Amino acid sequence: MAEKTQAPEKSWKAPLGIVLDVIVRDGKILLLKRKGEVFRGLWGFPGGKIEFGEGLKEAALREALEETGVECEFVALRGVASEIVKPENPDAPEQDKHFLLFICSLKPKSLATSHSVEGEIEWFDLDKLPEKMVPSDKLLVTEFTGESKHVVPSHSIFLRQSGQDYFIESFHG
């Protein structure tokens, strides 16, 4: 009798959910000069990982406060982008990075910022962006600021499972 063999289990790779905070006031945009592994030394939007169990709006507001010290109001989800960062050497041991970016428009309650462990924080005129900027963020500034009318509805849906059935516990638009 032949021995049954199982196919090797495939490793699960999934994009990382990230909020990008587009914070604009009086013709200026708030940017962060990254100190971390990804995009080190480049200016870009404040933002970061969406934590497990956290809604989009909560993640955007939390990241803005953590990274800049600025309290904000959530205005709108402006767009969603899939971003893949490939290593310089395709044969290198590090893997591609895949981010699912949720571009959120926030309204700051003040212009005052605080120190951030994530990097330097600065307000820039929309028409005088820094030269060394995350390329995709620079593109997104043009796409999602100014007179752009991009607004994507976002909802938080919480379900409760009971056996094989699922019930809506809450729905927020």
C-alpha cells in the first residue's frame, strides 16, 4: 500500500493594513521624516499599522496623535491603495513588503506638534514639498489634497457568532 503524502503547507502572506494621515491646514501639510526601517530618511505622511480590533477612524486618529502629538478630527477616507515595495536585489533574502494603504483626511485641532520617536515633524506649504519624500506619498499629496472630491464611504461592522450563525452587533457609517 502506498504511503499518502501531504502537500507542504503554504505560508500565508497578507498585505499589512496601514492608515496614512493627510493632515492639512491653512495651505500646509504635516509630514514626518521616517526613522524606521521602511522609508528611513524620507518625508511622508504620519500613519501606521491598524491594530487588531481597531476601526479605520480610530486607527487614523490614534496614529496622528502618537506620531505628531496633534489631536485631529476624522474628515473622510479619501482612497485606498495597494503598495508593494521590492528589495533592491531580487535575490536578497528579504521579502517584498506589501501594504494596503487607507488614505485618510484629518482636520487638526491645532498646529502645535510634539516630539515623536518616529522622526522629525514639520509643516510644509503644499506647493513647497520636501525633495526627499516617499515617492508614493508625494503622488498621493497631489491626488488627495486641494479641491479633490475623492470621498470613499467607510463603515465599521461588528458581528457576533453563535454556532453557525452570525448576527450584526453594530454598524457605524
